[in-house]
Amino acid sequence: MPEYTLKVRRYQPETGEGPYWQEFKVDLDPDLSVLDGLLQVRDRTDGTLVVRCSCRAAICGSCGMKVNGESTLGCKTQISEAHERANRRDGGANPIVVEPMANMPVIKDLVTDMESTHWAKIRRVTPWLLPEGEPPEREYVVPPESMIDITQSMACIQCGACVSSCLSMEVDPGFIGPAALAKAYRFVGDPRDSQATERLYDLAQDPHGIYDCTHCFSCVDACPKDVAPMDQIMRLRRLAGHDHEIDDVNNGRRHETAFVKIIEKKGTLDESLLLQESYAQGIKGKLIPRAGALKGLVGSIPTAIRGLRTGKMRSLPKLIPGVHHELPGDAQGHVKRLYSHAEEHRTQLNLYITGEEELEPEPDEEKIEPEADEEGEG
Amino acid sequence: MTALRLAYWPGCVSRGFTPELHGSMALVAERLGIELVTLDRANCCGAGVIAEHNQELADTLNARTFALAQSTGLPMMNICSTCQGAQSECQQRLDADSAYRTHINEALAEEGLEYAKDKEGFENKNFLWVLVEDYGLDELKTKVRRPLSGLRVGPFYGCYVIRPRSRIGYDEHPERDLYLERVIEALGGDVVEYDGARKCCGFPVITMNRDTSLRQAGTHVGDALDAGADCLVTPCPLCHLNLDMQQPEAAKVTGRELGLAVLHLPQLVGLALGYEPKQLGMGKHIASTEWVEGRLADAVPA
């Protein structure tokens, strides 16, 4: 049986000491998990090691932890793979590093308190159905295809791995966060819910809501159930900004519409125009600027002056919004027509639902025909 | 090795607020012997923002860029992590569904363009990937005229060339999230380990949540300084905007002194190839690069 070394971040508040690292050796079948390794430590070496777990099969979501710095489930991470990843750079004999989840207080060893940064935020998004009118006598009946869109967010097992991995929450603990926003989409997209608009207003107008996500994909990688919380946040933005035209407090929609329009007109990005239009959109936005607009624009002046000084921004198109060139020849016209085509259809291909098409068989590959079902005939 | 010829998509920001990136890429390509055929009719990748507005529009715009590249018969190269990420995301959808691809190609037909899945020889890669996978670090080492001896460099990847795992091509290239370290070492520099190397620079929310954005940038720059870095290097101009151009503002938000040079990947390569900092546009940076220049002058003259 191969031997692995686990380097565990330990913490026992009752001792009055701070956290510390401790290494343990385990003998384990390479196919078993990091959680199995920790349980072996607890059984054979140190009964005081505290870890939370239940199903050991990536179903219950209890054993969220960080392995080699990556937020995951201990039971879903094979110990041999974790060992390989720990030694990728130098091919040496580095231990597998195991820590409690980040972005939440540690109660003891690998057990975190998920109340303040996970459950409170889940409750924040009103995670129950708000249908209209009297409930039907029996169950609600909806066409099955209308529920497919939210199956991905329904797959969440509340393990907190995405919260632990969230790089926005790391600097802004007020951010509603990936798990709760994915949960919010689960109800916004539910055909039985009557409060989608109100929910979207609520999430867009919270300064720590849908526009606080930095689009870093950490939660997508961390999620053991392929919920892709960031994708659900982008769906919420699409609905709030485009379908419901909600002008949010964070300038999210203004930024997005300005960006989209600039590319239609110029093909490539006019950065100074984007900055101007993100804060003060159109003639009305400039004549009657919003409270935050002036602050935003004035706030960017020192940066612009520094850019002028070094020569980074010393050209007219960079200084004067709108001077930026178009694409050459007839290319800009083509881009504009692509816009009409795409805006007419607005197809949202969801690979979670459709999956990727199977590769066509190689031409020389023998095709196996299903045997004729003779019994079925006659 | 056979000479590399590539369809080159410089992106928007490398010709906008980070002109030194486009300029240094041209110099570096010349000295490495890589021929770049610029896609001057191509359009913005949408940076994830257009996809947020209308996914089909983002897919169509990037299908157009791929089709323009495919019409040259060359593999495509970009110099921006964000372009790589936004384009890979669209390419994944385009490749996953033939009916969808046909639908998008109908829109492209007017311009005589078509995006073909699995077209032989076509790939879209960031310069970092090209450098390691196609050019080769052994070849790169033979071109080094001024080894970056003693220069302590912190890698900063930018999210979009390392995440999400399912889309970055780790099956075929499992070490893509270690390439910056490999390049720094190949150029003779020392890799600085620090917490922020694979974190988010904060740029995507700079106009939406300035505090979050600058706190991210300031924290990573501060961590790298604490770890003893002489400079950072990044393959993403948007990361550069937040880490370099916004660095004085990030210092205010994080309440600590910063002052760390942030180099674009082609600039770091260019220094090792013997170009002078001024030729590589390093004078255009906001955070002073003088310290780096001094360290190099002390080491080995070009």
C-alpha cells in the first residue's frame, strides 16, 4: 500500500493557541480519497483530528475543504491525484496540503462555521417558491421543458466549496456570493414563481449583488456538481440588464450596453468612450448625471493624468471619447449586420443540458448496425 | 524547427491603453523568427461582457474572427488572457452543436466567411501557450542574449488562461497553469512564489465595484512585494491595467505603499532577447520599471 503524507492545518480554539501545521503519514490504496486518508489519521494516529463528513460519495456535501489550495470535497479528491498535484512543479516529495474552507470562520481543525457566509446568504435570496394566487388542489403542473433550464442550479448540494473559492468574497465579505446567487437563479428561472422581476431588482440593486462577481471562474472549478455558479450569475445579469432593463446601482447594465454598442459602431473597443458611457450614458446621462456618475468620472481623472504623463494615453482617440477608428473597408458594415442576426434570435445554447455532440465515426471505422428486431414484426 | 507563421489577433487593449504590449510583441516576434499575419478586419472578443448581453452575439462575433483566421490557413495567436477565455468559451459552444454552427455560419456567409470545426491546423492560442508548446523553451533559451539572472519575477496569469479547468485544454496540456514559471526560468530569472499568482486582478468590476476591484489588485501586488519580487509578469493586458495603471489607486484602497513594476509577457521575453527597456515601451508604465532596469544592468549587460 503506498504511503502518502498529509499536511493538515489544525486549530483547537480551546487551547488558546493559534492554528498550526501538522504532518501525518497514511497507508492508502491510491484509488481512495483524501477524506479516507484523514479518517485513517483519526482512527490510527490522532483521535483529536476533527473533520466533518457523512456520505463519503459526493452526495451530502459535508466534507468541503481545501486540498493543495483548491476548494473541493475531500471525498471526491483521489489521494493519488492530490499527491501528484502537490508535486507537479518540482516532482519532489511534497505533502498533500489540507486546509479548512476559506472565506468562513474555522470552528475546529477542518470544520468551518458556514452560518454567516453561506446559510445567511442563502436565506438572503428568499430560497423558496413564491407562486401567485391560491395553490392548486394537487401539484403544480408545468411543461417539463420549462424546468430544464434550472436543473443545473438545482444540482447544488450546499457544500460551500464555491463560497470558499470565491475571489470576490475574499475582499468583499458582503458579496452575496456564488452559492446563494445560483440558488437565486433556481427560483428566478422557475416557471411557477411569480416574483422573478422583484427578485431581479433585489439582486441588481444590492451593491454586493450580481454585479459584484469578478468573473474569475473559481466557483466553476470548485463545484463538485457542475452547477457552474458563475454561469448562473451571468444568466441573472442577462435577465436583469436586457430582459428587465434594470439600471442597477453598480453601473453593470450601463457598462454592458455601452460596451455592446461600441463594438457595433467601431468593431474594437473605444476605452475612453466605454468609461464615459458606463458612468453617464447618452445625452440625458450627461445633462442630468446621476450621483455616482460624477464621482466615478472624477475618480478616474488621476489615472488619466498619469497615463498622459507616461505617454500611455497620449493620443486623441484615447483622450476623446468617440474618435476611435472603425474596422477597415466594409468590415464594420458586416459586424453591424451580424448584430441584427444575433439580436433577432438570441439563442442561448446550454451545454449542461444539450451536452456536446458526439464525434462522427471515422469513415474507415466499421459501423455496427443494431440487429433487426424480428420479433417485433408481425 | 520550421518557422512559425501565425494569424495574429492583438485584441483591443493592446492597441488602446497598453500600446507597449502590441509594440513589444512585434519586436519579440521578429527576434524569435515568428511571422505574425495581423487580422486587421477582426473584431473585439466581447470580453465576456457581450456574452452577458447576448450569448449568440458573442459566439457570432468570435466565429467571425476564427473564420478570418481560418481563411489565412494559419493557426491563430492572441496576446490577451481575456481574449483567450472569451474566445475559447464561444468556440466550445460552436464546436458542440452542428445545427448551432450552421445557424451562426448563415450570418457569416454574407461576408464570404465560414467557421469550420476541427479545421486542420487551426488552433487559437495565447502567446504564452505558443511560446511553450510550439516555439519551445529549448529554442527560446538559445535566443537569450541577456539572461535575467537574479531578477525575481512573480507570475500573474489572469483567470482566463487557467480557468475553467474543463475548457483550458488541460487534458492535452496539463501544465498550462505552470507555463509562466517555466518561461521565467528559461529566461534565467527566479520565480517568486506568492499568494496571488492565479487569483483575479479585479479588472472586470473596476467600473462596477471599484473597492473590490482595487482591493484585489492591491493585495496581489502587496503580497508579491512582501515575497521579495522585483516585478510581476502577465500575459493579460486587462490584468496589467489593474495591476499597473491602477496601482497608485490600489495603494490608497489597501492603505499601503506599493510600487512594483508589472511587465507584459513579451516585455520580459524582450529584455532577455537583448532589447532595451525603452524599446519595449517600459517607460509608458505607471509603476516605475527603473528598479528592474537597474537590476538587469547590474547583472549582465546586453
